Amino acid sequence: MKQKFVFLFALGCSCAIAQAKLNVVATTADLAAIAHEIGADHVELVTLARPTEDPHFVDPKPSFIVKLNRADALIQGGAELEIGWLPPLVQGARNSKIAPGGAGDIRANVGVQMLEIPSQLDRSKGDIHAAGNPHYLVDPVNAKIVARNIADAFAKLDPGAAPAYKANFERFAATLDKKLTEWLQKLAPCKGECVVAYHNSWTYFADRFGFKINLFLEPKPGIPPTPAHLADVISRMKEQHAHIILVDFYLDSRTAETVASRTGATVVPVSQFPGAIKGTEGGYIALMDYLVDALTKAFAGHKS
């Protein structure tokens, strides 16, 4: 009887170990969406920033420290998007796994070709980042790179589930490749069009799909619009025949609506984070479907 008890106890322990999940914290909803594609049932996933929040200015709640303390992995952008709020939380968590250089410190942008890397840091030019523009995930090619980074990291942290992480990555990558062809075809008629953005967060999207974004409602990244700057934007929009204004969901759309009323432009609500806009709750693919369809519809409205 004693031997049977010991055997059952050992079997129970081995099952518990086999079924243990990685505790993963992602800073933003886009990273979390990709981590979910890769980790699926093998991870417990927590997202710090709400999809409707400005990722530059997330409220660092004390509960975040508890979540980070228990984490096996922390997925962050790696390009200073979270620099204003994340470092003190990581330090306060006192978790060597996710500390800089730790086994669970996952920097998503490794291997991504970063755009707009400044030759020198000058804060008078607004909210710029030494590693380049951090809004790189709205380029599906970059999303595939991030997915591979996450899959490789998960496999090292959890070797027993490595085949599952690899298979999930390959499935997600194949879907991305297929959808990218579809998205490029949909937006092909709009190539070369001039688009206005509120904040400089759509460089990678424009670069992938062939738009021109050289007008911003912010005079400098992170600096509120001024009447003089908006007057200049309105004048240049008319010169460039720009009819689309992209406004991130967490920004005040009233300024964009005012500019649109004076130029005949269409304001398109956008987000880089799944779940911020109705219809994007399904994850990264659903988000990109929304963005492509919204832009296609807006462009079509001005071509008809």
C-alpha cells in the first residue's frame, strides 16, 4: 500500500510538472496577441497596458510588480516604447528571470530593421527614441520576425513544449504570408497616396503598403498641435491632395475632425493594438484586416 501511495504521489507530481505553463507578461496588446498565437495553451498570458491606452504613458500600477515578480518571461518592444514606465516596475519586481539579460527577458524587435534611428538624441525634437521608431508591428513582415523571436524564447524556457511552439509559429507565419498578399492587393490602387497622421506611429505601415506620410497633426512627436502648425498642415494637405487622416484610438479626434472639415478629408480611427476598436478583438490578423479594410474604404470614397 505504501509503495502504491508513493507511486501515485510521484505520478501526480510528474503530471503537474508536465502541465505547468509558462507565466508570460507582455507589455502591450499587440505583443500579447502574437504571444498567444505562439504559446496557446502552454502559457498563462498577462498584458500590462490596455489596448485603449497610450503605450508611452501607461499607469504603473503596484499590481504590475506582483505580476512581474511571478513571471517566467517578459515580452517588451525593445525599442524604448515603454521606457517611461516599465524599467522601475522590472526593478521593483526583483525577478532575475526577466531582468535585463535574463533568460525570460524577451526583446521583440531583435532582427527587425528599425526605421528613423536618430543620428543624435535631441529632446527638442519631441518624443524620439534612440533605437528608432518603436511602432514597428503594423508591418506584417515584422510581426513574423517577432513571432519567431517569441517562439525561440519560449522553446528555450520550456523545452518540453518546443515542438508545439515551432508548429504554432509555422502556422501563424503561413497565415501571415497568405494574408499579406491579400492586403497588398487590396491597397495596391492606393500606392503613392499622401496620408496624414496625428502621431508618427504609422511609418512602418506606410512603408510596407506604399503610402506617403510626411504630414503630422503634432508639430513634433508627443507635442500637442498648435493653431499655427495646423494651419500649415491644412495648407500642405490641399497642395498634396491628402484626403486621409489617421488618428490613433487613444488620441483626441476632435482636432483631426476640425482639420478634416477644412480640407474635405476623412478621419480614419486606427489602432496598433487588437481590442481597441470593435472588430479587432480576434488578434493580430483581425487588427490588420480592420486597418486594410478601413483604409481601402476611405481611399475608395475619395476616388469615386
